[in-house]
Amino acid sequence: MTAPSTVGTSTRAPVTPVPPHSAEDRPLPLEGIRVLELGNFIAAPFATRVLADFGAQVIKIERPDTGDELRGWRRSRGTTSMMFRTIARNKHSVTLDLRVDEGRDIALALAAQCDVVVENFRPGTLERWGLGPDALTKAAPDLVIVRISGYGQTGPYRDRAGFGGVAEAFGGLRHVTGYPDREPVRPAAPVGDSLAGLYGAISALMLLLGKARGQAHSGPRVADVALYESVFMTMESLIADYDAYGTVRERTAGNLPGVVPSGSYPTADGQAVMIGGNSRGVFSRLMTAVGRPDLGDNPALADGNARAEREPELNGIIREWTGRHTAAEAVAELSEAGVPAGPVYDAQAITHDAHYRARGMLVPVKVAVEDGQEAEEIRLPGVVPRIEGAPGQLRWAGPDLGEHTDDILGTLLGLDAQRLAGLRDRKVI
């Protein structure tokens, strides 16, 4: 490969300020941070979305012509899914073929302009391409690198392909999800990928903070995030319970074992409410609300293990009560009594909820759902967490494939129109 310096200047270019979301021009917490995303699907893109929401300039590298495969997932019209538009929001799409020398040279030159690189290829892939941590930090000595993979960069399974669903199974989550008399089920959301993405974002921020404080670091600043470990870390005392009590946790129909009463209960209008009555004080208030103060005041049921032994009885009492109320009535009465309760929402119900709207969790953006058609107003999830005085912003939906290629390569690397045209002719970009 040619040296990255042949692509353009290696001087760090300033990050263009993000456009303000409102007339109040407040700086975002991560303005001035530039991130190079070398990732497909969900885990790495989820991590960089968190950074982008708070002002980091995220340059998403996609393969020419095809782009991130997520563009084709779960869509009924158009060529780019709403899943991609959501996870790739606030990012810049640059097409670049990392399988060819010229494309890798450009990637190294871009890395030299960045603070963070986030990737989720199978371990060893970047090294084979000459883009491993040693090459990246040679181009940018202070670079922070986050590597997300199925099983991590070390260990006997490091070379196995890894997806979120497999990680959920390997990490112990799938075995305890579902009904005891049926096969394990997968949560209908990419839990493993999203958890790994959160750990990836946290890793980047920790390493950036350490660098900003001048902390010494031996070798490249690399975070190794495994999908299965991200899942395993949510399983709290799974192994400790096994070691201490010989307990192998099994499926409990969606309820946490020993956390009683808690779960989803059907209501008179064909809906359901989720009720958490599993602490001593809340249990007493719940039993009073459903007409059984005798149970709420029973000292024997103040202990969680005692309530667990009577779980079928307690659930039956609660279910009989919710069956005489609509979901709205049940939530209102229980909330008034100080009992955690909420409706089991679908997408349509969420869009009508006043609290979602008041908290800015449904943000309308203009999206061309179908190619060549007028943009439509589509609501995307708001920004989490809420930071008073320096909130994140949803500025645009996930971009079209290669939408920012010429702008980024021209601005950061000084490539002129003729050079860009040549790269495009050779299908490098």
C-alpha cells in the first residue's frame, strides 16, 4: 500500500460544528470529536449513533453499490429501511472499498483525521487488510479504537462468526426467556447488539476521558467488546446463584425468578398491564389496591422468598382484579396507590402517548421512503439520555448511500473533483 500521506494532508482538520436543532445555539457535549465507523448491521453503528446524537461527527464507511446490509432489512417499500434510517441518523455516509489498497490508504488517511475508530468485523479482518490497531495508531498515534465482535479478540472462539441472537443464547439470556414448557425464544429486538453498542460507546468515552486527562496508556488505546459478554453482564447473579445454591435458572414466562408479584396481567379490554409489586412496601400497597389488604399486612409475606412460594395464588388475585378493569383504569388506580404499573404498548399506542411526546421521544424528520418520491414525515426515537443545558439532537435521518463521500474526502483529505471521479471510475468509492 502507498503511505496515507499520498492521499492528502495528515494535518488534523477541524470538525465542522453541527447545525443547531433550534434557534438556541447550544454546543453539544461531543462537538469537536470525529469518529470513523467501520461497521455493518447494528452493534458498531449503535455505538456510533450514541456519539453522533451528542455532536460527534461520525463518518460511516460503506461498501460502494451495496452499502450497509441493514439498508435492506425489514422494509416493505423503498430501498433503504427505517431501521437503517434510525441507527445511522446524524452520520455521514462515505462509500469506500476496504478490500483494495487504494481504499485502505484512504481509510488510514481518514483515521488520521479522527479521534475514534469503531469497528465490528470478525477478529483478524482489519489486520489482514492492513488496518489493524498498529497500522491505525501509526497513522494517528492518539487514536481510540473500539472493536466489537461476537466472542472478543482473544480466546478459543475468537474466529467464530457472531451475531446478536447467538450472543443472547451463548450469554445465557435466551435460555431463561419464554415459557418453561416451550422452546426458548428471542426477544423481538436486537438486545445483544444494542448492549454491545452501549458498551462500545462507553468504552470510547472512557478512553477519550483518560487521554484528555493525560493518563498513560501502554500500547494502542483499544477496547475489546464481545457481544456475548455484553449480554452476560445483564444476567446479574446467574452464575453466583449456581455456585451458592446449585440453582440453574430456567424460563419463568417472562418474570424474574423469585421477584413476586411481578409480570404482565390481562385486562377487561383485551389489553395487558405490567405490574411490579415485588418490594415490601409496594406489595402492601398493591394488595390493598386489589382488595386484599389482609395479604398486604401479613408479616409473613414481607419476605420475598415467602411471596415466591405463593406466586400462583398472588398472581391469581391480581389477575382477577385486572380482569375487571380496562388497562387505563388499572394503571390509573395502581399509579394513584403508588404501585409501579404501565400498559403493554405496541407501536401505535406509543405514538398516541402524551408522555412520549412531552419527553421528546418521537421526533419527526423528513425521509424519502421511496426513491424519487417526495420526503415524508417519519418519527424517529428521541435522544437518550437527557442532559440539561447540553442536550443531544436528532439532526437528520440515516443518509443515502455515499451521500457525503465527495464532501468528506474533499474537505478532510483535499481530494479534488478529478481525483474523486477517478476513484469512482475504479469503484474505490
